[in-house]
Amino acid sequence: MKSPTPKVLFDVCGLPSVAHVVRLAQALGAARMALVVPPDHAAMRAAIDTDATFVVQDPPLGTGHAVRLAVEALGTSDGTDVVVLCADGPLYRASSLDALLGAMAASAAAGAILTAQVPDPRGYGRIVRSADGGVERIVEELEADEATRAIREINTGIVAFRAEEGLPALRSLSNANRKGEYYLTDIVERLRAAKARVARSMVSDPSECAAFNSIAELGEVRRLMRARILREHMDRGVDIVDPSSTHVDVDVEIGAGSRILPFCVITHGVRIGQNCVIGPFAHLQSATVIEDTAEIGNFVEVKRTRIGKKAKAKHLTYLGDADVGAGANIGAGTITANYDGKAKHSTAVGAKAFIGSGTVLVAPVEVGERAMTGAGAVVRRGTRIGAGEVWVGVPAHKLDRTVDASGGGKA
């Protein structure tokens, strides 16, 4: 990766790659989980929200060695199914792994391999099938002859096995190969030597198998994940005008009837209601809530902020740590100056308030219902603008007029 960041902690649409895989294990209903990690794994532990067992592999002696350490640490008993997942493969669906476990159970096999048929198998271990339709062996590319390299069915790296048969097979693995490592893939031959069957299940969508060993490959994984996320939103009635230019992370909620215009970035944890309009060129960040029928326009950034129903912030605006009431209008160029160099502070804008173009709200600030600020006003820290009041100037001061409930002014 040519980076100090551990590979599996690279972000994939809002979560580290390994966090996607942990979620996949949880979706399968895993009773116990082990993560095999290097000695320096503090960052990984901090990034993963799970009570999994962390198993240190030191020194790294290959995938078979890693899985043996994990199984021994979990203390699995007879009757336990073990599933091995790869932390740099965040695209697998739970349905594919359910099918893998189903194939193992249906054929009373001791293990099962998840495979894929790909147009270009270079870099992958090849599946050599057995006479019974299962797996005879997996041959790594470095060890494969020309005929074996021509096989297009590949090993995805996802393996399942019954603990009572798989653990002895893991303990019997040899490292007599070019890399001097214990390959997990050799478990197939060990199980076959013990007269056990190894089943196979092929994924219907080979894109699930995409993993990464470089920044360029990571970009492709992100593209595939993003396309999946956008399709799920569109299937629920969200109008995403140009999916190729729209970035939406996992764990984003968007209500039916909302319209997302091109070049928007919507990050992890944002909630958007029904019939909203977002963009173009909008940036919605974590802990932001956009309520029904609200509008966020071009070059508007919103972070840790609630935008009330029918409120509008249409142009060139930053709203951070704010609460904007229903029906409020945020004029072009408005800024909530929420950071004083040490801490973040909040801004509250009341229902149907009108914030004039170019206003700077130096938090903490409160703007009452139906209140107004004039264009270019700088509202100082700690100011409380009452309901219906009008403030203008630099620094902003109150005018001797108010706005009545109908929106008109009076002296």
C-alpha cells in the first residue's frame, strides 16, 4: 500500500475494510469471533467495535498458521462450524456465505470453499475439482503448472470447515513450499487424505471477491461498494441523478422521494428525510439530519447539524454544530463560525428565521423564530436574537423594528 496505515484500516465508504468484514460475521450470526493481528495492533483494536478475541500472530507464518491460532484461541468444540473471512475483502454478501455453509451441510462435507469464475484468474489460487464435484485441491499460482494456470475457477480465500475435522488438518499442514509458509489452502488435501469431502459453492457475482493490495485496487473496491450502496437507495425510491458522480457511504438513510443531484458527498451516519433536494456539490457529514422536504443546495457543507422541515440552505454555506428550525432560510454565504481554536460551539436558528446573505454567526449564537439578519451581518459570540428581531451590521446590532408573524415588518 506504500502507506503507514495498516491495509485493513483503509476506509471503504465510511468504515475500515475490516469493520465491513466484522459486520459480515455478525450478520452470519457468529457465536464467537477471532481477529488475527500483528503485534502492533492498537489502531486496529480501536477501530473495531466488537468483543472479538484478538489473536496475535508473531511471527507471521502464513494463512494456515493464522487460522490454527484463531481456532485454538476460540476453543471450538465438536459440532462447531468455522468460517474464515479475509479482512481486505469487504464486498462479500451474507447470502453468499449462507450458501457456502449450506453446501457444506447438504453434502455432509468436512469443509467447503467459496469459489468464483473470473475472466482473468492471474494472482489467484486455482480450484482443481474432484470427481464428486467438490474440491480436490487448491493450487497457488506460484506452484501451478501451465495447465492449472489455465483454470478460471479461483479460490476466493473464504473457507468453512467443521472444527472437529478442520483443526487436526490445520495442525498437520507443512511449510515445504517456495514461501516457507503454512497455506490454509492445503487444508483441502489434508481433509481429502482423511477421506473427507470438501464441497464448493460459487458466488453468483464475482465482484464480491474484489480485494486489494494497492491503492489502485482499493479504488476499485470503493467503486464497487459505492455502486452497491447507490443501487440500494435507488431501489428504495431515491432519485440519484448521476450515480457516477455521487458518493454515499454506508449507514446513510435517505427517504423515498428525495433527489440527490450530481457531485454530492454524503458520509457515514447522515440521515435525510423524504422529498428532500440535495446538491449539486453538497457535502453532508457525520451526525447530520435533514428533515422532510428540506433543501440543501450547491457548495453547502453541513456537519453535526439538524435542518428542519422545509428549511433551505441553497448556496455557498457552512453549517456546523447547528440546529436550523422548520421553514428557516439560510442565505448564500452564511457561515456558522463554530470553532474558537479550542472547542466547538453550537448555533440555533429558529423556525422561519431569515439569515441574510454573507452572515457570520460566531457561535454560540441563538436566533429566534422569524428573526432576520441583514446581508453581511457578523453576529458576535453569545448573542441571543429574540423572536421577530432584525439585526444588521458589523458587529451586528438590533434594529428598532421587528418581523411580525406574517413575515412583514413593523417599527
